Amino acid sequence: MTDPAAPPVIDLNADLGEGFGRWQLTDDDALLSVVTSANVACGFHAGDPSTMRRVCERAAERGVVIGAQVSYRDLAGFGRRAMEVPPDELADEITYQIGALEVFARAAGARVGYVKPHGALYNRCVHDEEQAAAVIAGIRAAGDALPVLGLPGSQLHRAARDARLPVVTEAFADRAYTARGTLVPRREPGAVIHDGDEVVKRALGMARDHAVTTIDGQQRAITARSLCLHGDTPGAAVLARRVRAELTAAGVHIRSFAPRAAGGAA
């Protein structure tokens, strides 16, 4: 059981390696100096072999845990378009992406420490039992009991528990929540929070008070071991540093949930 008197502990994760060829989206070096877990794009929504290698090397150097950010095969839509993929095919694509990243992680002296779906796949696995089961089947086929990072109460986490995989709950300080505790779709107004002061306030509330204000003004309990800091928004690295500094000043311990960093010891 968790000691209620113990200081809160939170992991900070960010989506990294989200470029392709000459196109670069995220400030990977700056964010790797802030986060404790790196969700590395595996080539299906973003990323390419050289980018994956580079991010793994720099994450390992800094002791940041490497995670596979798996996605639908959708480079043109950045993995944010709804897609219908047969479960067997989706499971194979998840295994493929994890395996590709694992090669680069091992070459950097580390290992893949967890898995997190991206974009449309992440949101689909909140409610779609079949797609969630396919993702978990793909993770199991990749080998090792990799932790699964996702939204609390999701079908993804239910499937992971059924498969006896560790689950890690996640929250988003810069995303609006519905009254049901799910993320407001990006196409709706107010889905992404750009005000830095509000993002910091929400991060503190999630880490210390385990609560979030929903888009309709309700206060809702939230459980999160990891806090996502999006890297594809303007000023993301500066805001990430501010969030970490404010959390630390408030007595929150910043520590990854996964043990696999530089050195590769599981």
C-alpha cells in the first residue's frame, strides 16, 4: 500500500523523435533534459531509423527510460486519423514497431522499457475492446512483460491486466478532460490548453491532489503515475522545464516508473 504521508512521485513523459527525414517536429535534446521517460516514435506516425537511433542514444546517455510509441500506419495523418485495421494485422504492426526500436535501444546500451499507443490508436483503445486486445497481443509477442502506459480505466489497461502486463496510469496537463475522465477530442474547441499558467496549475493538481477540472467545470478524481508533456506545441521545452521546476518546488519527486535506462538492466 502507498504511504499517504509519503511525498508524491510522478514520472514525466514526452513524445520524442517525431520527425521524418529532414522534417523535425520535437526539440528532443531539450525535452530529454526534463523528462524521465521518452515515448519514441517507431516509424508509423513519425520517426525514421536515424531519428530513432539518435533519440535512443541521447536518452541512454541521460538515463531517460525509452518507451515505444506505437501507432497506426499513418505518416500522412501523423497517426491521428481513425483507421480500421484487422486485429491480427494490428498486433503484428505493434510487434514490428517495438522490435525496431528495441534494436536501437540495445545498440545504445539500453532497452525498451514500456509501450504507449499514439494518437488515434491511443484514443481508440480507451473504449474499443478488440483493438485494445490486439495492441496487447502485439506487445506480448514482442517479448518481456513490458508496462503499458495509458488512460486510467481504459480497455487497453483492462486487456493488459488480463494478459498480466504491468499498467501505468497517465494524465495530460495540457489536454481538456470530459466529465467521464476521457480526453476531449482535438477537433473540439478547448481540447488543447495553451496557457502556461493553467498547464502548471493542472500538473500540480494531478500530481499532488489527484484531481482535475473537467471542461464543464466539474472536479474529478484522477490517478496518474506519469504526466505527459506534449512536445509538438510551440514553446514545449520551456513549458516542460517550468512544470518540472514547479512540481519539484512543491515537494513532488520526479522519477520514472520503469527501471530500464542506460545500461539496459531490467
